[in-house]
Amino acid sequence: MSWFVNLFSSGAAKVIDSLGTAIDKLVTSDEEREKLKVALEKEMNTFKETQLEALANYDREITQRRANDMKSEAI
């Protein structure tokens, strides 16, 4: 499942780079440009955290299912 997170993380990083390039062309002030880049990086980090939480929840669920399976087979 980590390949899933890696896929979206690297893809999102490419999107951020592309947006950064677009921002450089559209925004004239260095201050505005820096604010937008910081905001994009914050959103990227939030996205990564969400993906990692989903992966952790998935792993916990699988572990619980396996534990329940082991209990039911023992009976």
C-alpha cells in the first residue's frame, strides 16, 4: 500500500512544481509569490498527512481482520 502513497506524493509534488512555475509567470511581487508557494506547500503537506492516515487506518483494519480470523480458526 505504500506504493499508493508514493504514487500520489510524487505526482502531487510534480503538480506543485508546475503550479510554482505558473505562479512565477503570473505573480509579479516576490512577496506574493512566496506566500502562494508557502500555501501550496502547506496544502501538499496536508495531503500527504491525509494519505498517511488513510494508510495507517487501512493497516490497522487489516491487522484487526487477521486477528479476528485467527480467533475464529482456533475455535
